[in-house]
Amino acid sequence: MSAEIPEVESVSGTGVAIRGNDIDTDQVIPARFMKVVTFDGLGQFAFFDQRFTDGDEEKDHPMNEPAHREASVMVVNANFGCGSSREHAPQALMRWGIDALIGESFAEIFAGNCLALGIPTVEADEETIEDLQSWVEANPDGEIEIDVASETVTYGDRTVDVSVDEAQRRALVDGVWDTTALMKANAGEVRRTAEELPYVDLDGD
Amino acid sequence: MSEGTLYDAVWDRHRVTTLPTGQDQLFVGLHLIHEVTSPQAFGMLEERDLEVAYPELTHATVDHIIPTADQSRPYSDDAAERMMVELEENVREAGIEFSDPGSGDQGIVHVIGPEQGLTQPGKTIVCGDSHTSTHGAFGALAFGIGTSQIRDVLATGTVAMEKQKVRKIQVDGELPTGVEAKDVILEIIRRLGTEGGVGYVYEYAGSAIESMGMEGRMSICNMSIEGGARAGYVNPDETTYEWLAETDYFRENPEKFDELEPYWESIRSDETAEYDDVVRIDADELEPVVTWGTTPGQGVGITQPIPAPEELPADKQDTARRAQEHMRVEPGETMEGYPIDVAFLGSCTNARLPDLRRAAAVVEGRQVHEDVRAMVVPGSQRVQAAAETEGLRETFERAGFEWRNAGCSMCLGMNEDQLEGEEACASSSNRNFVGRQGSKDGRTVLMNPRMVVAAAINGEVTDVRTLPEVTAR
Ligand code: SF4
């Protein structure tokens, strides 16, 4: 298998602001779109019920605005991605075009799922987020740069401090977020750990 | 950091190494899979030409998309059929045991694991499903994982995780009549918030938890995730062991029971264990809790007024305002009398045999309100069969409930069981998010199973304690 895991030291692009606390994964990707066996094509269903009416007409939603269609940085509020463990949620956002999220806070499984895709979820306080969201709304084509390594976000003429979970930061910056490759290398130790456990019955033992 | 807790003990026994990211690589003792979150992971495995490392520690079921009425193949929904076929192929190729509908063992993943004795104290258990926390009721360390992590577990038998803090939630006292495990967990989430548990694992302890049966403990651990905690557990005790002894695994391997008991005893939290936080709850003060909003933390005692958004912490006000608009509830009122159109008794929170028994006792001799569509969806085929043998099916059907086959059903509306339009549903499930039950205008009120059937009978949210049968516990 390939050991080429890209390092994600920084992400840049234009932004889109999704306002509101406690935005759950059922909103990010409604369950009816999860009846799929691959993640391909999920992008169009991201935030579907917020973006479209029952008759599939476009509603007023930042992701529908032409100015935000190319956005790659999503700016959100608190507890974003709460609810289910569905990786369909970050997959849908990624396939819509999102490469990074900045928010007040993220649900843990959601952030973990993002990391597995190489998508940083960086955090900042309420005021910083509010300022950034307003700026994004006023400057849809303005460039935002997230420096994961130094934990800063630069937009317009401002640079603000953000925080990145330490394990996430190391994983992204050192290019070790593909845990399958990392952990596969320890197969021998895994087996020894397993054999020490009283309840484990392995085939071929 | 915590010390001497079950969490610490189980973590240490399963830690393989520390990864360059600073995360620990943990061995996974049981990997449960279902049709919605596993196919993409198998796809990723194939892309990289990897095999399933420990098929013997993996077990599959089908639950989310399975129709609960006509289950003849091919399923009438093409997408559901495709997902089922994909799962069948994946488990066959990898040599993974599959509790398929033909086996009589199929059901919701968090019901069948414990039922078959796969769930055991001191195991690490993962599944691509956030309610994997349910298995913690047995003193297992169990948590939901995303699809990339499923790939990790399939390929390596391990998962990368950061150790969390441990909060002990001490529930002492005796639950009053009509109040059950579901109310305890709704109350916990109401008090600590849906984010309160982020970064924590919850240890549920205290006399009220100890006197609870395994099913009640499962209902509580199930909703740890709604409180933001990725895992929750109860230390194993005699109640746990009695339950285990009756499961397939230990009936078939009775010698294993004696062999493993010392291990189970060894992982229990010490008397002197240190916790990162302790929260105390007085069981005697509780009453049935129902939700008034669109997150599981927006709950209220049945006789208590719905809070005004401005009474809530600043960061909750906006969500509360939107929720009250969606639910069409007014602050100051109670939820009692809130009209409902649908009653759903099911899900991995509350569709085990004792849940159905308690609910049936309320239903006996009564009729579902003429404006209500009511259904019972047992958590597994075994629950269903046992309930039918006991005559519970007849009780429900006579009263006008639909009796369905096992699956997730209207808990998330991935099959044909869905809310329509603005219907309001009294639901024994765990999530009341907008759109959760299949209609984005639908309204979900979470409550305990007896409250669900009481609502079905009266056509409105009802304090089950006002019904005479309930006084005889
Ligand atoms: S019953 Fe509901 S919560 Fe439980 S596994 Fe199924 S969909 Fe998830």
C-alpha cells in the first residue's frame, strides 16, 4: 500500500459561514441520502434540507449563493457535527468542496472523522468566529488561510489565533493522519496484545 | 487524570503502543458492523488490497435499512436491496459471522451483541454507530467510530484514540413509581447538556444504577452519546453475570464463565479510584422526562414548565427559540397534553423485552386513540419471538398497535417507517433532531416506553403515573 500521506500544514480558500449552534449530522446529511455503498456523489446532498424545498427548489442558503459555491473553508459555531457517527457528514462536505472547518467547537466523532479525511477542524472563541463569519459574508471571494502548524487564521489584513487539538495538529502537520498505514506496521505487537487478553480466541491459535 | 477506574484498566490492557500522533493504538476485542457504515470501509480496504485482520472478532447484522413489514427479497426499495447485497458479499468474502434475517438472530446491532453474549465486561467494542456506547452497560469499553476508523479496525484490529477523562455520575436513591432508566439519562443530559460529556467517558454508579436490570443500564449507556460522551459504562456485578450466564456464548462455553470472571472482577473501578469529575443525582427526586425541543438536552420533567429561551444560558437561547418554533410549544406550559399523531415504541434505547412488557401492561385493556398511528418494533428477532410467545403481540395488536419486524425503523426513517409532513411523534428512541424520523417538518418527543404507549392511547403526551396500572410496579 502507498505510504504517501500528504502533510496538511495549511489550508486556504474562500469561506462560507454556516451559522447556528448544535448543527447535527442529520442536518449535514439527512439519513435518506445515506442509502449508498460509496461516498461518491454525496456532495450535492450536503445540507440538503436547508438548501432545497420539497420541490427541489433552491432556498436561501449560503451554500446556494453563487459567490460561495467555490468555498473551501466552512466557518461554523458551537458543537458542530453533533449526533451520529456517520462519516457521510464530513464526506458530503468534503465532496461539496470543503477542505477545512473553523468553529467554536466540534463534536468529537465528527472531528475525528474529519481528521481521517485530512480535514482540519480548528477552534476559536465566539467573538473571533462571529467576526470571521461576518467577514466571510461580506467578502465571499476573500481568501482565508488556516495555518495548522502555527495555529493561526489569516484573512483580510488580520491574523487571529486559533487552537488545534494537539493530536490532530501533529497528525496533519507530520502527515500521519492515515492511521491504517501507521497501525498496520505494528501487527506483531497487536497480536501479542490480543494474546494477553483472557477473552480473545483467535483462529489458528 | 483518572486512576483506578474500569476505563483505565480496560484501556491499559488493550493499549498496543503510542502512535507518533500521541494517540494510543488500542486493540479491538469486538467489531460489530452493519450495512450503512461498513460498505465504504470494505471498499477502502479493497482499494489498498488489504484483508480483514480479525474476522473471528467481527460480527455483522442488518438493521438500519431493513424493511420491518415485508422482508421478502429483493426488498422493494432498490437502494436497501443493494446495501444488503453488498453486506452479504463483504461478510462472505471475509468470513465474518452474520446474524441475517434468516438466522432468527437479526436485530439492531446494540440489541443482538448483548443478547448473544458477544458483549462482555472488559472488552473493547467498536461499531460504526454512535450508540455503541450501549454495550458499556456490561462494563465493556464501547464507542462509535467513523468509516475511516472502521477501515482501520478491519485492516489492523485496532483503533487510534486519545484517552479521555472520566466523570462518575452517581445516581443514588430509589426511582419513584413510573420513573425509569430512560428518565434518568434524559435528566442527566438535560442537566449536563448535549456537550457536557465531550472529552469524557461516563461511569454510571450509585444505588439506583446498581438496582437496575441490564436493560435499564443499556438504555442509560445508550444515550451517553446524546450527552456528548463517546462512551459510558457500569461496573459489572452480579446482575451482569446473571445476564451473561443466560447468553448463547456462555451456555455453549460454560467453562469460559469461570475462566473470565476473575478478569471481570479485576477491571472494576477501585473503591479508591480517582475521577476527573463527579456528578450526583438524587433518584428520589426524578419524574418522567420528555423533550420539548429538537436536541435530546431540551428535556423537562412532565409536570414542569417548558423553559423560556431567555432563562437558558446565552449559547442555548438561539437553539431553544428555533426548537420551540419548530415544535410549536410555548414556554411556561408543560408538555402534558401536547397532541401527537404517531407513537413509536422501538430503537436500541428501548425495544428490549422488559421495555415491551412494561408498555404492554399499560396497554392492556385500552385502545390506541383513533387519530394516532402507533407501532411497536422489537429490537431483535429474539425479542420479537419472546414477546410473541408471551402474548405481548396480541396485547398490542388488540389495542390497535402495528406489530413490526425487528430493525431501526422509525428511529431514523431509513426504511419505509417515516413521519409524514408535520406529524408529531411520541418516541422511545434517542434523537429528536429535525428530520431525524424521516420528515424535515416532523416533530419528535422523546420519552420512556410506558409514556409512549400512554401518549398513543390518549392522543397526547400523558403523565403515565396518572394511569392506575402504573402504581403497581
Ligand atoms: S435504533 Fe436508532 S439509534 Fe439505534 S442503531 Fe438504529 S438508528 Fe441508530
